Amino acid sequence: MAVKGRVRSLAVAAICVGLSSATSSRPASAEGPPAPAHVERAAIARVSQAIARDLAAAPGRALIVASPLVSDATAPRGALLVAALAAQVAGRRGSGSHARPEPLTLAAARDAARSESALVQLNVEIVAGQLRVTADVYPVPRSVWAKIRDPEPGPTAHAFAEAPLDAEVRSYLAPIPLVTVRVDRGRNFESDVLALACGDLDHDGSLEIVAMSRRRVSTVRIHDGRVIPLLSRNWPDLAPVAPAPLREPVGFATLVERPGAASAFVDVGLSDRSKSVRLDGALQIAASLSGLAVPDGDTSVCARLPGLFVTGAVGPCASGDPPPFSSSIGGQYDAIASTRLVTQKGAPYVVWAGRERGVLELRDDTGRKLGVEPTGAQLAIGDLDQDGDPEIIASLDTLNPFDDAVVVRSWARTAAGPPASRVREILRIPAASGVRALATCPPDGPGRAPFVVATADELWVVR
């Protein structure tokens, strides 16, 4: 049921799902957890930066060549994609490295690199919603005798990097339609889910749903029509009771990536509790946070909750956290969602959605802002079809759960025309038991990115 005052958050940066026991509380170390950072969002830049960094010790004068693309999605411009990756790696290495403008097999690349100090061969894959790049450094024999002794020497250095697909990578692939859906449903073991997050929280290669209720925070998966708990922490073990809990609770769950860390983390905040908490991949306490943790781009910021709405100035939740993308909440909202996306040219941007007096307000970090027709109090944002424009997922503004539905709208931020014409409904799924929470997920296959729905008695994964 869409109830004013009950807030839902989305999973930031963060992956979906195909998708226990309680664990004891563990205090944070004296040094504290690694500080979250605004990660590089563009997949091509992210993987090329990682490859160039890991191959810093390789010979400076090297030819960078990419093999033909291997992809589980149709890629009509795949040759241009691998060429762009090779150019990015060469540019980030500098020191005389240069890229071949077309894909080559290893044998052809060895021949092309015969006058270079080294060959860097990139093997590029698109699989399970990820851009994966493997790099191997091959020495180039410099003399006739060296060529006779070992004409095809093995690699002397190796690197690997991956990142979720985004709008820039998708521009080289076939477009994704948004008109058909597949819904995987699971009977839930609790009926009062307040917030969801979705991603590879423990960095094990599998995708988890984080479900937060008034009683606990759990990681779960859907299997054989049931919701299966993986780990669970009870709220009394996480944070003290708030001095004045709200009758209708306000809650958020935001999954945040930590570059180079063993896991991501999830920031969870609930108006029933006096503190928000930061949990690691094992749902252990990494830090207690000051204020109510709300989503802000690819991380969380802490805000105050003066009543049944979130408003006012925001700031970092913990020492070492990055500064907020926005210095304050845009209005007096009883529902907020935010994420950081990229355009088809790889430029990152931040978008926010908030519900004020029943009306949905959208804004981005370039100053674009518009209001949309009334919506319910459950919100999430993501780029489901990876075309560079955000999709806003919301419940209906109704007190009757039998009338509720999940509505997906697309916001063409940069299109011409009146503001109202730039937001269009593209999908509606009835939810007769009422929508309780929503979250978006990064891509997990060749199709659109999934999103997660909590109803009164089920969890759904919508693809």
C-alpha cells in the first residue's frame, strides 16, 4: 500500500538478482572502514584505467591491440567498441604506447607489433551484463636468433578489469526494448519490507537483494517461488531505538561500491532507530552514521527528519565520506531516490526524484527540473534500457492496495519540447497486494537491467 510517510530507496550503483542465520555484532575497527569514493561510472573509462594502472610496469613503447569482441548481446558496432577500449588504454599508459584502430587476432597482432618493444593484447567480452577486459603483455623478439629460439613468446604480465554495462557501451550494441517483461516472484517470509537494495554486496560474483524491515536487515535470493534468506541482522543489534519513532516509518537502503575493497557496503537508515548504520558484505557493522542516510548519486548522505518528510541540508555520513552532490534536499519529500548514470558519450550525471505533496519532482545536476503527475510513496531510479536517459519506477498514489501498480516512466532529459512531453509512461504492472518498496539493479544479462519490487507478501524481480 502506498502510504504517505513511508519512504523507499533505490540501490545505487549498484545489480540484480536471481537471486541464515543471524550473526553477532562486531564493532568497527579503530581505524574505521575504507572511505567510500565516487567511483568512475563510465564502464570504458573504468576498465581502461584499471588495465593501464595494472600494466604500469610493462614496456612503455607498446602496441595496444584488441581481439574481436565476444558478446552474448548483438553488437553491430563491436569493432568500434574494442577499438575505443584499445585507444583508451594506450592513451592512459602514454610513454609511446599507441593503439591499432581495428581488432586483430593474436597472430596478426604479433606481426603488426614486430617493430615495437611489446604487444598488449586485449580480449574483450560482454557477458552477463558486464564489460570484461583481459590484457596480456607479450615481448617482441628483437633479433633473428631470438625469433628462432622463441618466435611466439608467452605473456610476461597480465591484468583484468570489469564493469557493468552502461549507456556508452550499449550505444555499440543493439537497442533494448522495454515493452515486454518477465516477472520472477517469490513468497516472502516477512510482510513489512520498507526498503530494498540490489547488488553484489559481498563481491562473490552473485547478486543479492538487501531487504530492510522494521525488525531486521537481510540479504535474500528468490528460488523456486520462495524468498530464501542468506544473512540477517536484527535491528536491536544494529542501533538503539529512536526517542520518538514515527507511526509510519521512513527508511532507506543504499548499496555503495568501494573500489578495490573486498565487498561493497549498504547504508541502512530507519526512523525507528536513532542511528543509521553501514554494513559490509557479511552484514557486519562497519560504521554508525550520523543522521538518516539517504541516497545521493552513487553514495549516501545524511539528512534530518523533522517530521513525516526529509528536508534541509545534507552532509557526509561519516569521516572520509565524499562531499554530497547536492548541498540540500530539493524540497520536503516523503519519498526520495537518486542515482549516478552516464550518457551515451560516457559523461556521468546525477539525477534525483522526490515526492512532495503527492507530486513527483525530477531534477539533475545540470539544473534541469520538472514536476510529474501524482505518484505513490515508493520510488527507484535507473537506466533500465541503458540508453542514457533515466527510468523512474514508482507505485500509484492510492490507499487501496487492490488498485496499486508499478509504473515505469522514462525521462528524456535533453529532448526538446515542453517538460511534460519529456516524461512518458512505458510500462505498468498491477500489484494487487500493494507496493511496499522498489530498487533498481545493474544489468545481469544481455537484456535490460532488472528491478526489484516488494509487495505485502512477495518479492519480484522484473526483467
